[in-house]
Amino acid sequence: MNNAVWQEALKLTQSLKEITGVMKDKIDAGEVEAFLSLIDQRQEIFKQLDQLKNESGIESWIDAAEKEMSQEIQKASREIADTFRYLLQEDQIIRNILEEKRSTVLKKLGEVRRSQRVHETYERGGICGAFIDSRG
């Protein structure tokens, strides 16, 4: 096995970790366009990892426990596995943030639709100047 391939994979997974941290910040701040751009960047890195793995004949980045592999490769494999576990956790946090934002948007959309219906009723003259009192 080529140690340089594993070091390249390790470098790529570190980039994934950094991008994921920025993604969380961007979506939390509501910067959707930046978030989407980061998703594209992350996807490209995953493609690079897959291509590197296929070209090198590596079965798995996270399962390099074979005895004929060097200690450096085994260490790189463990670090890659740790990074993938971290990414899974961070992805869940991002999903939760997205779900909260989705829920908020749906609530606001419902309020806008209700306001539009009331406005349309007034425009058609359906209420004829009647006073609407929400208290009673």
C-alpha cells in the first residue's frame, strides 16, 4: 500500500471536517447560498476520495487493520474513521438546525397565507366594514 495515498485521503478528510464546521455556521446564520456552495465543495471531496480509493485498490478507508499495512497507514485509517464519525455527528446537528429553520418558515408561511385570505376577503367586500375583534 502506498502511504502517500493514505496521507492524501487524510488531508481530504480534514478538509471535509473544516468545511462541515463552516457549513454549520453558515446555515445557523441563515446564509443559504454559502451553505449550498459548501455542500457542493464537500460532495466534490467525497468524489475525490472515492476516485482515490478506486484507483488505489483500497477497499475501505476505515478498515486498514491488516497486519501487512504499516503503522502509518493504520494510524491514517483510524484518523479517517474518527473524522467520518465526527462528520456523522455534525451532519445530524446540521439536520436539526435545518429542521428548526424549516419549521419556523412553515409557521411564518401559514401566517402569511392567513393574512392573504383576510386581505382578499376585505378586497372583495365580504366583510362590508364590519369590525373584527379577535378578543371575542
